[in-house]
Amino acid sequence: MGLFVKAETALMEVKKISPAEEAIVDAEIARLRAVDNERQRAADKKMRGWLSRDSKP
């Protein structure tokens, strides 16, 4: 999540500096958010699998 937040912050600065690029910046933020969400889902799935393992001696 940290990388997405940094990227979003940088893109919001671009948006302030160059309002003409607003549509492109919004599209990139949406794309990055989707990638971040997918990575988070994969990490959650992996963690659930790890936590649900039976502990055998």
C-alpha cells in the first residue's frame, strides 16, 4: 500500500501543476489502484492459506 500512496501523491502534484493532464492522471490513479487492490487480494489469500494450515507436530 505504501507505494500506491506515494504514487498517488506524486500524481496529485502533477494534476495541480498541469490541470490539462487531469484525465490522464485520473486514469493512471485508477489503474494503479486496481493493481494495488489485486496485489492486496493475492497477499490476503496467501495469508489466509497460511493461517488455515493445521499445525501438526
